[in-house]
Amino acid sequence: MGISCQDVWRDISDYIDEDIGPIQREALDQHFLECRHCTALLDSMRNVIALYRDERVLAPPDGFHERLYQRLREETKSSRRSFLIWTLTAAAALPLGFALFSARKLMLPAHDHQNPAGGPDPLQVAATVAVSLDHDDKLYHIAGCPRLQGKPKLITAEEAIRSGYTPCPYCIGKARSKKNS
């Protein structure tokens, strides 16, 4: 034998497709004459190719196309219906969200502008504020605020803000409304 069975197995597809040179084809022809295993492999491969080329073997059963088209129509209607429901829901949610946003603006009191440190401008409130030495509420008050608890310590408003204190909404709000009146 001129070539091995492994060489035949590697090149048998090219042999069937007639995509090999004449010298290699002659060597494979000689091998097929001498080796019944490789000849059986060649015949089997040719049979498989013939079966795949035969439309009757792979033809779908009767009514297959009609059932397929019907199923596709149902699926398309279902997905269109889902998309329509989603779109209508989103369209309804948009005005609702806008209404809630508008209602929030109407219901909540407007906030005065604050400085970047997070509290009101200390120069607009008072130069000196009171903080509690005994209480951990971290609020600063105008002296005399009834909500100030514990022993008071007087510091500047700027120092209170730097120390992390925030304004008491009760007394600072009253002071502002008196100032604006």
C-alpha cells in the first residue's frame, strides 16, 4: 500500500469533492482497491451525501408549513399586544409622574436658598448662636430658643457650621420671617 488509512481519512472529503490533484487521487484509488475498510467508509460517506441531497428524506410532514405560519401569526400578535400594553403603560405613567412632581412642589414649602456649607447664610441669621453642650442633636439655635436643651454655649454661626451643626428649623425660621417682614 502506498498511503496509510489515516491519510485516506484525512483526504476522503476532498476525494469525494474531486478537490485533489491527480497523483493524490491515483494513490487514493489504489488504496481503495486494496483496503476494504476505507472502501466501506467511502461508500458510507457517499450514501450519506445522497440522502441529504434527496428532498424526500428531509421533506417536512404534510401541513407543516400551514402550522408554522399559524404559529408565527399567533406569536407576532402576542408580541405586538405585549409591546402595545407596555407602550400604553409607559404613556400613562408619564403624566402621572408629572402630576406627582407638580403636586410635590405645591404641597412642600419652598426652601430658602442656602450657602454651599449646607446651612443658611450665618450673616443672615445671627452673628452669635447657641449650641448645647449636653445634647447631641448637632443643631445651632438663636439664643433664647425654647428648643435648646442642656447647657448652652455661645459661638459664631460660621464656627457652628464648620463644626457640623445645622440650623434649628424652629428658631432660625422664626428669625428669618421676622427679618423679611
